[in-house]
Amino acid sequence: MTDSAPWREIARRNVFSRYGRGIDRVTFELPDASRSDFYLKNERPAAAVLALTPDRRVVLARQFRPGPAAFLHELPGGFVEPGDDPAGTAAAELLQETGHRGTLQAVTACWDDAYSNVRRHVFAATDCVKVAEPTLERTEFVDIVLMPLDTFRSTVLRRGRMTDVEAAYLALDHLGLL
């Protein structure tokens, strides 16, 4: 049996910060009194929205992503600015990135990963319709994809050709569409 006492943070130093993302070197005292350093991703909270049109097509943003150096499908979303409401961010990002608006439902919030402080707020939007042209930022080059739900589940989601996989599954489960 392991000691379930929480680890005690001894020191924290930011080693990199740019574009709202950072890496912190954090020293913890472990339950056995030893110390160990961890490099943790430090970012603002984020929101992601699984958006469905009335005819059950998933609204996706397809764009090049520098990490995997590949084009990936993504759920619309982005960082939640300090003082902003995650639901407001989800609705705004859906509109800005895709030009769509729909009925937004909160699903849950989840941790991004075990070495990150990022909380991802997950939303589902139903009855989405295009109401405007996307208004993208200077570094965004996005193709809007309206993909049939069955195709989305079988070819994109299950084959890992997208980001936000956990958010998509959580939203589909919430909507009873798994």
C-alpha cells in the first residue's frame, strides 16, 4: 500500500512562456520525504465544443498543427481568458472559428493530462447553423468541415486524427450518441 499523503510543493520556476503556454519546473517533496523535479505544462483553462447541425453533421475545424506536423480535425474552442465564462468562450469560439451558432449545453470539465494544470471545459452545441463567416486570427488557417456523425465516429474519432478526442467522446456520451 502506498502513502496517499499529498505531495508538498517546494519550489516552482517558469522555464518557458509564450502564446499563453508555459512550462514550469516544480520541485515536490514526496510522501517518503525525497524530492523530485517535474516539468509541468502551465496554461489557461480552455473550452471545446462538439457542434452538431440539425442534420447531424459535426462542425469541425481542420488545420495544420505544428506539434504533430500534420493537418488535424479539431473541435472549435480556445483559451478561457481570465474573468471570462467558459460557456461564453465556447460560444464565441464556435462563431469565430466556424461562423456557426447553436444551443449550447455544458457537459463537464476534465484535466488535459497528468502533467498539466489545464482544465478543459467541454460543451455540446446542437441545432447549429451558419450565421456568419469565420473571423480568424492572423495565425489561423482553417478549413471548416461539416462531417456526417457516423463518419466522424468511425474515421476521425476512432483513428486519432484529431485533437480534443476526450472532449468529443464526453460530449457524444452526454448527447446519447456514442
